[in-house]
Amino acid sequence: MYRQTVLPRWQGFNLEQRMGQSGGIYSEEDFRMMSELGFNFVRLALNYKQWIREGDWNRIVEDKLTPIDEAVAWGKKYGLHVNLSFHRAPGYSISTAGYEPYRLFRDEEALQAFLLHWRTFASRYRSSGDEVSFNLLNEPRGILGQPPGIGPAEHAVVMRKAIQAIREIDPDRLILLDGLDAGKVPLLDFFDQAANKVALSMRAYVPGGVTHHGASWDGNERYDAIAPKWPGGLSVDGEWDRERLHDYFKVWGAFAESAGMGLHCGEGGCYNRTPHAVALAWLEDVLIFLKEINTGLALWNFRGPFGILDSGRTDVAYEAWNGHLLDRKMYELLRKHW
């Protein structure tokens, strides 16, 4: 079996408090609880609009980055690696909510703003050591209804410029790049970056008819009237079984090993409308296959509909824990396949 051998098998969660259009705050309690439960990784989903002045992406207010500083400090305090991820960058977000005047992969104005923001982060976290990594752009793909999509060549141009901008300030910062097609396709144009501390981030959201059943923002609504099952889950690209899921992860493992690149699964999980038994059966296969390629997983999210705390499922016998409702079965499954 092909395996990545560069990065640790980080296991943890995404925190989305600062992903929206208005400011949110992180809680030290989340970091403490993740550590107490035995996890070692947190990915912060960030939106650049939360640290600019009056909607101008060229006017960064560094005081507005203080909540991120606090999260980085809490990560260090509780032994969690902190991954900083631009979920909305100047000119791009996979979400259709929020207006971008220019497009990152087409317009120079957006590209220069993107580089400005990553230079700011590179300078601000230059002394944070190996406890912090950068995820340059969450889930690049074409925006629905706005052709053309993002191809490998245009994606490589933008990412390489951002990598260079960061390296001029911080030569050793670990940088993760999401795969194309919303993190599902490996990046064939970055073999030469393995020695430059550039690694890959993939997704565990297939098949969508299982992982996003009942989620109004996803493209699998056509299957919401069909009860999810695993194996045999449906998605826009057909039916999935264990062998097909296994092949999906093997492709990523083969790419990582052949390129000598690090690999991590930056997001994955099942929305709370998928029956719990189905979600657990699917998740166990995902964890088995990720372990085979020596790669960790960050669930989306910690507290919330994809997570192990306060997930809002109606078919779970929750356990009261630290003032929250713990999905003990899902938690033990994650720990079982560490």
C-alpha cells in the first residue's frame, strides 16, 4: 500500500467561528476539550473580511487578528497543531455567500491582495515554529454558474506566487495545498515542492449522498429523498462501494509517496441528517483507508452537525460530558483507528 511518510497522522477538528462574514470568537474550552479527548490538531477556517477595514482588502487591521493569535497560543498550550486556512480569500470562496469584486484566478487585483494577506500572516507567525501551518486556499474549484472552472495551470500560477511570497519571509513554514475540485483531485503540478515544505490536503466527503444528506448547500439535493446507506451510497457521479472508496484514498496515497509529499485529510465527516449507523459504518471505512495511507483526519466540525459534541442528531444516545452532549460511539471510533 502506498503511504505518505512526511507529516504526522494528525487527528482533530475544524473550528468555523471565524469563517462567516462577521466576527466570531474562539473558546479556550474547545482547545482544552480536544486535548483532553486525545486529539492533536485543529484547523481554523478563516475569512479575510474579518480583519480588513471598511471592506477594503488592501487595508488590514492587525488588531483584528488577535483572536487568531489567541487560538495559536491555546494550540501551543494544549498540544494541538494549528492550521490556518483561508476559507474566504480575496477573490475566492467555495461558498456562494458573500460578494467578491474580482476573481483570484483571473484578476491581478485579487492576486495582489491574496499575496498581501499571506505576507501579513507569514510575518505575524514567523516565530511560531512547527506548531502552526498555513493552508493557502480552501477547496479550489469553479464557482457554480460562473465558468470557466479553476484548472491546474491557473491554480499553480497563483499558489506558486503565494508560496514564494511566504518563503521570502518565512523559509520553513509548512504550507498545505488543497486538491482541485474542492479537495478531491491531487495536484500534479507540485512534485517539485516536496522539498520546499509544501504538503497536500485532501477531503473525505464521498459519496456526497452519504456525507451531505439533507444539507441544503451541497450539490446532492437530488438524493435527499433517498435514504442513505453504506455501502451503496449515491452521489452525483454514481454509486459508491467500499472498493471505490478505497481506490479514492489509494490514489492520494500513491501520489504522496511518489512525490515524497506530506498528506493530510483536512476535512471530512457526515452531516447529522445521515442516520447514525450509516455515518459510523462509512466513517469506519474512511478511517481504515486513511490509516493504510498513513494519513490523519480533521472532522468538520468539533461542536456541531458533523462533530462529536452537540451534533443535533436525533438517533444518538448522547453522553453528558463537560456540559456538552458527547457522541461516545463516534468518538471511540475515531480513537480506535488512530
